Amino acid sequence: MTTLYLIGALMALVAMLFVALPLLRARSKSDTSPAQDAANVSIYNDQLAELETDLNNGLLSQQQFDLAKPELERRLLQDVSAGGAIAPAVQSPRWVGIVLAILVPVIAGALYFKLGNPEAINAPTFSDQASAQGQEVEAMLPKIMQQLKAHPDDVEAWQMLGRAMFALQRFPEAAKAYDQITQLQPDSAQALADYADALGMAQGQKLAGKPTELIKKALRLDPQNPKARYLAGFASIEEGNLKGAIAHWEQLLAELPPEQTGVDMLREKIAELRQQAGMPAATAEAAPRAKPADAAASISGKARINAALKDQAAPEDTLFIFARAVSGPKMPLALLRVKVKDLPVDFTLDDSMSMSPQMKLSNFPDVVIVARVSKSGTAMTQPGDLEGVSAPVKLGARNVQVEISRKIE
């Protein structure tokens, strides 16, 4: 604590010099805004932490995360590297500089201890949060490895391993996991795209060579695969083919719902590429439009909690409502996240809430609807969670009733 206050005092002294010297010298000075840079970095860290949390919890697909993260980095670089305007010459008397040099840190300190929160220095930092998330992912690895040792052909376990290694930035190991999936499912466009992504990261964020070959193969198998299409845009940029990248991303934009995470960022990227390529901006009439959601490919209903369990759920606990195939993979096909305080809650699940293109709600005619109160706030089932499961329903079902009626032990 004392060390932090000493650092604060030193920073106050530096701030005094920044205020006083320009006035004492009575000359113009450019405003480099170090405080604004720090604020921009802090905002970036918070936004990145939210993205990584949603990715690890399964609320964002890897493709959605890959759309959002580079744009955050680009905006940070722009905000931090942008210089301030040149201030006009100041002709203030020397005593003004002396008075301000004394008053600024004194008033700032007084206001902080009066209105601020001195205890905030003990709050967890972004690095603490990132470390905790990394530890959570690390804790999953032994179970995944045990599952793969017993069932080496378990594609879902290999997918979990690939995502975990990618989240931990252990890209070579992630690439090996996705390579294994492509051997088990050689005709899976999504597996090929995931493999290309991890392999590209492992070789210094470059897609040249084998990653590009994998992307092309994925697009031959599934021309509408969003991740393969997105990566193809970056591969084209690496080759200097800006028009090719624009074509890939405009086609991707046409296939994404307007509310999809990262759509606005994708539009900005396309606009930037058009400008770099000397192409006219896309007009509103020419801009691709997402296909309207098919009502027959959705399920709606109401979720509520049994009165006997109501006291065991806090209002701010996270409530996940998702569809799961009756037979097949157990991962969510469409997922909605709300709070317990919203119960009873009306819900609608559709393909815009899917985790991956191959695991869409519309691909499975028979599903169950699960409503789960997560005490940990994560999508993974934990002891102490409260859960309810509907009877099997058909795609397009309405008025599905789900009651949260049991505690997971």
C-alpha cells in the first residue's frame, strides 16, 4: 500500500511538471494525451476480457471471436498512436504556472479521497482475470485428455481440446488437435477451417502455405462456411489480392444475420479495403442483406422455476436456455443467456444463436430445451446448478414449457 502511494506521489510530481513547465516557458506544446492513451488501453483490456470470457463459456464461436478481436486491436492502435492537436502559444504570467503546479495535485488528491475509492487498488486487475480464466481452462485439460485416452475417436473431445489450447495460445497443440479431427472427419469444412486458423497462428499469424490450402478445401466442401470465408479474406490480403478479399467478405456479410457479433466490424473492414483498392464505397442499395430468419427453423416457449427451488437461485445468477439434439452431440444448438430475475421468461431460439455452422438448430428435427441456472456463471454444468429439461419437441414448436425443477449434485 505504501509503495503504491509513493508511486502516486511521484506521478503527481510528474503531473506538476507537465502543467507548470509549459506555462513557465510560455511557449506552445503539443498534447500527447498520455492519460487518454492509458484510458484507451484500459477500455481495450476490458472489452478483450469480455470477448475471451464469452468465448471460453461457449457464448461466442471462434469465428465470432476472430472477427471481433482484430478490430479491437486496430482501434487501439489508432487511438493510442493518434497525436493531439498543437496548442496555441500561451502567454500566461509565470506565477500562474507556480500556483497551478501546487493546486492541481492537491485538489486532485483531495477529490480522490473524498469522492474516489482508495480501496480500489486492491481490486483484481485485468491480468488477474485473464489468469483466472486461463486456470479454469487448464483445469479442464486433464478431463479432456482422460476422455481422449479412453475414446481416441471422440470428435467432440478433440474439439474441446483444440478450443482449450487455442484459448491458452498454445497454437501448435491446437493445430494438432484440429488435424486429428480432420483425419476423423475428412469432409468437415469446419474442421478444416479450424485447423487452418490454428496452424496460421502457430506460424506467426500467417496463412501462406498449408493454411491457405486447407481454407480452399473447406470452401470447396462448403462455400458458405463463415470461418473459411473469413479466413479466405485474410489469405487474399496476404497475397496482395484486395479485390479477392473484398469478394470473400462481401459474400460472408450477405450470409450473416444483421445482429451477428462482428457484422459492423466486417463492414468497416470491407470499406477500408475498397478505399485501399481504389473501389467505390458500397451503396445502401448494393450492400448485401442478410437472409430473414425462418420461423419454421425456430422454437419458442416459456421457462419458469419451481417454487421449491426459487430460494436457491439468486436474482443475478445466470440462466442459460438452449436447445440440444435428442440424439447426437450434446453441445448447445442455439443458446440464450438471461438472468434469474427475468423468470418466468419467454424465449425464442433460432439459427442466429448457434455455436457453429455445422451445429445449427435447423439441422436437427428433434431437440429438447434445457433451462439451467448456473451458479458459476459458465455454460458448463457444475454441481449446485439448477436445471429443467423439456420433453422432445420438433423444429418449429411453439409454447414449449420448461420448468427448472432439479438440483444437479
